[in-house]
Amino acid sequence: FARFSRMREIRKTIAREEAIPAYAVFTDEELAAIAKMEPPLTEAGLKTIKGIGKKKVEKYGAYFLPEKQTDETGQ
């Protein structure tokens, strides 16, 4: 749950900076699916999640890939 909460904060920051609704970055369901994925998380892995396509991965994926990998390694 802590990982999901951190991802929500990242999403909120992106949404605020781009002046868009948070769900336009990733929905709660999409974030939950990302949080459940085993590392190493990749762009290709993100694209396997329903609702996440090439454009979302290209635009927002990099914000979440380091979060997932850092969380798992404890660094």
C-alpha cells in the first residue's frame, strides 16, 4: 500500500504541473496494477496493463519506473 500511495503522489504532482486531472495520467486501477508488478519494471511491462498504451508510457512511464525499482531495492 505504501508503494501505491507514493505512486499516487507522483501522479498528483504530474497532474498539477500539466493542469490535468490525476486520472488522465494513470487511473487508480492502472496504478494498482503497476504497484503489483514484479521488478524490474519496464516500459514493455507497463504496456501490458489494460488502459496503458504507448502514448501514456512515453509521456509518464519514466516517472514511475525508477519509483518501482528503487522501492524494491531499498535504495
